[in-house]
Amino acid sequence: MSPTARKILATHAHRHDAQAFVRDVSKVCDERGLRLTAIRLRVLELVAEARIPVKAYDLLDRLKDGPGMAAPPTVYRALDFLLEHGFIHKLESINSYVGCHHPGEAHQVPFLICDRCSSAMEICDEQVAVLLTAQARDRGFTPASQTLEVHGTCASCSDRPHS
């Protein structure tokens, strides 16, 4: 790994603390006057607890183990709320969801997605989004949103033989 890559990873490394993430989102909801209903909270908790991106139907299966009835529209409405307010990201190429590392900030981020272990790493570098927007505008294109997903092999999987 190059020294630059090590520096970026060290600078932008994130701990996986599901409870702290949920507390942060709850605080942002309170500050913004948003209603974090029981189902929205439970979907958020499930996304936060997942070590890899999670699909909507996996969430639905996990919700069936809890109290109340969970139907696909219910899960999708909860996901839409969480997406709309920037608390989670949708990885379009694998149709899955991950928690946002900065739930209180509006931002566009690229993801590195490992095709071997299914991990997804949020790259917190605003320069990428700025560059894409500038390139689009230079060509007379007005971007509405960005989804940049880079597929490959993560460092952990690169160090292990492929099975």
C-alpha cells in the first residue's frame, strides 16, 4: 500500500460503534425536529449493527423476529426516511444500505466495495465530489446527485489467498 493510501486510511478510519451511531442520529433528529419512529429506529439499528452492507429484504427478515408486523412497504418507507435525511447511504451497484459516518452533515461520498468479503468503505474526501461536480459543470451538465462505487478487493482480502 502506498504511503498516500495509508495516510488517507489512517485519517479517515472509522470505528464500528453501532450504539454511538444510533445515538448520533437520534440527536440529529431531535435537533432537526424529525420523528424517529420505532420502526425507523429499529431499521437504523439493524443497518448500524451490520458489519457489511445490508439488503432491504435481509432487514425485513430480521424485523420479523421482533414485535409488531413488518411488511416490505414499512421497511422501504423507513429506509427512504433515513436516506432522505442522510443517515444512511444506498450502494446502488449491490442494492444494499450502510450507515453514514457523518449523519449530521450533507455530503456525497464514494465507496470502495470489496467483491470478496462484501465490505464497503466510505471515503471521506470532499475533493472527489468537488472534482466530479466541476468536471460535470465544465461540460454543461448540472449534477443532481452522485453515486461513485469502486469495486475491487480490500486490503484484508488481498492478504488472504482467494478460495
